[in-house]
Amino acid sequence: MKLATVRVRPLIAVGIGLTAVGAAALLVLPSLAKAPEARLTATTSAPPEGAYWHTKVLFKRTHHRQLGSGANRYWVVEQQLSEEWTTPDGKSWVGFRQLGTYPKSAADRKAWDRDGSPAKWTRAANGQTVSLSTKPGKGHVSPMRGENTFFLAGQRLTYDEVQRLPADPNRLKSWLAEAAKVSRVQENAVDRYVTGALPALLHRLPAPKEVRTAAYQALLTMPGVRSQGRTTDSVGRTGAALSIDHPDISQKVNATKVKIGTKTDLIIDTGAMLLLSERQTSMIDDKLFLNKTSTQTMLQVGWTDAAPAVPALP
């Protein structure tokens, strides 16, 4: 099988997982030339176990601007629920719902109380416009437009091609590295690209468990990846903790050159070989970059027969 020769969007050079982003320089990919040959491992193409491959993700981040007034300033946490349903032939639907903000800490809650416990905000403490509320939104669900394929490392794959991805960690890394070259990723960025692609196989694509196992094993061998033992996620599930330290980069922000560092923490259910959660932390000149620091919890990953619908409140 040949790697796809498709026009792809600009990608971020560092950062992994659901966001596939980080506080990093953009790596703009041009229209691709004819791709080299890259064969998939011959694994059994398992039939789908449901009508849709389904993910349900809770996203949280600290809003990047303080709210309140005077001495009563505080930080709030935004939370959103998103769901995606994809049929084996690649047709997808996405659902989204705002779940409402809340004060980040006990101290923030006290400042919020002193500020009159507002239920919505249109201005931040510095006067800039915001649109936030403590109440959940109504949400929506809609079909996704575009090619009916599964997207991995710049390649558009059919369901059968996903099933036949290499189930050996070294061969899987080689396949992803070849995909990076097809996408014209700079040679010194290939490892970052591969590291960024591997977690997608633990939740976003309906890959066989053998392929997911290979992805986990491959992650353990990548530069900057460290095993942190067993831990518990925000909803009480236990899994293997991995941390990924991405190389620092230099980038201009508002005409000033700064150092940007990114770290990603993963929790993986090594029984089912599925991603439970991902936390991405970004730093600018060794100071926390709130706008690029977030936590995503995979509440559901797997096959379902339930039709796409507006995400229900948890």
C-alpha cells in the first residue's frame, strides 16, 4: 500500500494527543509529491463491533484572563464536552456542549463570592471582552464535512487500512516516520512527529488492540518519554502514567523572542490499551502559559450503536 498523496493542513511541530498542538512553531506542509511505497503489516482486518467508533471527551482549562474587579480577582476553569461518532466508511458527526465555568481554587471561590458571585461575564478584570457563564450551554451535533477517511500522521486511511497498521512497535514507528517524510517533515522533527501521532491510535482511530499495544510500546521508546508508574485519573480510573518532555523552541510572541516549553502527561489503561487522559502544560520563559495548558479526559472510547446526539450533561 502507498501512503496517501493528499494536501494536508498546517500542523503544529510539537504537542500530542487530542489537541495535537503545543506552544510551538507552525510547520507548514506544502502540497505533497508522489509518495514512496510503505507497506502495512498483514494483520487480520477485524469487522466493526458497532455502528460507530465513538469518543466522549471532557476538556478543561484555566481561562487565560482573570475575572472580577478591584481586589476581588480570580481565575475560573472552563469545561467543555465533545463527542465524535465515525462509521467504518469514514462518515463522522461531532457533538459539542459548554458545561459552564467555575472558580479554580478555594481562594478563587472566596474572591468570586466577594465579587457578588456572578453567573456570567462579558469583561475580564483588565477590561477585555469575554463570554463566559457558570451555566451549561444547549449544545449541538452536526455532520463533519470532508473526505470519509481516518486521519493519521498526515495520511487518510480507510477502515481496512487502519486495521492493517503494523502491530509491531518498531514497524509502526517506521511506518509513521515514512509518513512524516511523505509530509515533508524536517528530519530533525521526525521523532516529535512520530511521538505526536502515536497517542491517536489509543483513542481517535478504531485500530485493533494489537496495534494499540504496539503504539503504547513504541511510545515508551521515544525520546523524552518517561514511565511514571501507576496513577489515577480525575474520575478514579487507574492506569499507567507517561510524561513527554518536548524540546524547547524559540518563537516570537508580540515581536519578542521567547522560549516555549511543552510537557504532556498521559494516563493509559494498559488492559484495554486506551487513553484515559491527557494533560498538556506549556511554559513561556519558564512561566506557566495558561492559554496552552489543559486537561482532557476520555470518558468513553469504543464502538457503539447509539446514534449521534447532542452531548448529555454529565
